[in-house]
Amino acid sequence: MKKKLLLLVDSLETNYGWGTVGFYMLKELQLKYEVTLINAKEYKIDRFHGNFFRPFLIFFTYLKILKRIHKDCEIVINTAENLLGLLFLIKYFNKKIITISMGYGTYSYFPFVTSSLKKIHRLYLSSVDYLFLSSNYTINKVKEFYKKEVYLLPLGIDLNKYSKISNIKKEKSFVFVGAQKSRKGVEYLIEAVNIVKKLHPDIKVYLVGQQSSIYKEKINKLNLQDNFVSLGKISHEELLKTYSKCIANILPSVNMPDSFEGFGLIHLEANACGIPSIGSSNTANDDVIIDGITGYLAKQKDPKDIANKMIKLIDNKDEFQQNIPKLLDHAKLFSWKKTVQNIQTIAKI
């Protein structure tokens, strides 16, 4: 007989981090457990914010959810930090249940350190038996305030969804995938391209995802309109084609006063599509990029270093083409099956 497991997710939509984790954790856990799913989106439970009354406003929502939970549930896995309050109540009413929580980046740290509700958030966190975080960088940040044991839990990649498309002509181009915001280091990418252009005037960067008028203005100011192509939101098939025709992926993310990159999943997706990736050092990227083999780690906020890494990849593109098997092998190390197996081994569930 399968054990009864309660899975808390923010949503099952795979177009953002929490939703992606929820979707794949459900898919894998259903193979081993009798899973009851609690989807925060269905109950309109929002993300962390500074409203002092938030814990009280959603308390009655939590009570409704508690009525749905089977009393024989032995395990609860929380995949989104904004549901820690619910996890706390579940543990309060059932001391024997094994509570497991996963965390990734910004929301694993700042609500517990800078929020006006940090004492409440820390109280919620005290109900967790096993805390799993996606990168060593995130673990080191969380250890500043959390003194219990923390376990490393890399996220997975769906290799059935990400793969190289053959017979596509390579271009002298790079691809940036994600919302164009400060944390993603877009301004430093633009400045780096301005440097690369002096040696390679025909360099191109495809921008995939939510666009920003601020960065469009910067591109125009530096006269780089011919070097940047804004694709906006594209289909998954088009994304794979874009990866396959580019020399490399690039995401020079930076640590901000109120946010940081929790796991560089995008770099692994690029590797699975047969291209290396450039990311910033001293971030979660340190865990997913093998410098000089699966891509390059560049100094944060350093356009010259980013540009040097881009030029290296342009000048040595044939070498990295021969390195494709290593890129694919590296991506295969990260699977959702392994993510679940790691939880099972450590929590003994």
C-alpha cells in the first residue's frame, strides 16, 4: 500500500519557477505515493508581501484547506516558501506528520531577514523537519539565521522537453532567456555586447521573454539595435530552435539587495540543447556551470569579463561543438527523479 503524502504547490504552471517545481514534483511523487494536492492558486494564496495582516487574512483559507487533508497523511512536502504558514498549521494539528520544505532563492531568505513579518515567517519555518535548498549559495545565505540542519537539493530538468535540434545552421549569436529585470544582469550584458562588437560587429543576442523599455532605451543609446533581437514570448519549439542556432546561452545574474538567483536551471536547459552557458560567479550558478567545460563563470557586474567570455566562445566555437556530449552528460545529472530520490533518502520516507 502506498504511503499517503500531501503536496503543497504554488501552482502547476511551468512558465515560472514555483510552478515548474510543483508540476514535476507531483509527476514524480505520484509514482510512489498516494498524493493529495493542495494548489495555492486555487485558493488565491499570494506570495510574500509586507502586509502585517496577511497571516490573519489567510488563516480562514488555511482552515478550509485543513478540512481537506486526510488524517492518515504521513508526509507533507511543501514546494513553495509562501505556503510555510499552512505547513505550520498542519504540523500544529498533527505532530507526527513528517514536514519537508523546499526552497530556492529570494523567498528562502529575505522574508525571514528583512520583512516586517520576519518573526512570523521564522515561526512558520520552525515547524519544518527537513529543509531542502537548491544551491550552496542559498544554503549559505539561509544559515545566517537558520541554525538547524539544511540539505542541498538540486532541481531537475526534463530531458524529454529540452534537446538539441539538428540541421540548424549556427550563427554568431547568443541567447538570453528570462524577464528583462535588474536581477538578471541585462544592463551588464548590453555593455558587454558593446565591447564584443568592436571585434565582432555582426554579433547578435536574442532576447527571449518579457521585454523592458528601460533596456530597449539603453540598447538604442549605445547604437546596438542591429545586435539585439527582441523575440518576446515564444513557443517552446521556437525556443529550442533559438538555443540550437546560438553559440551559447547567457544569463549574467547579479545579487541584489532584495533578491538573488536561487538556481541556474536555465543553464542546464541550454546544456541539454547542446550549447554552453555563461553565468555569474558567486551565485547559484557556481553549482550548475563547470567553468571552461559546460560554459563560463563571469565576474558579477563586470561587462569586460562577460565580454571576454563571449569572445572566447566565439573564437573557440568548434571546440565547444566537439564538447556537446559532455554538455548533455552534465544536464543528465539533474533529473526530477533524482530530486525526489534525494528527499526520500535523507528524510527516510
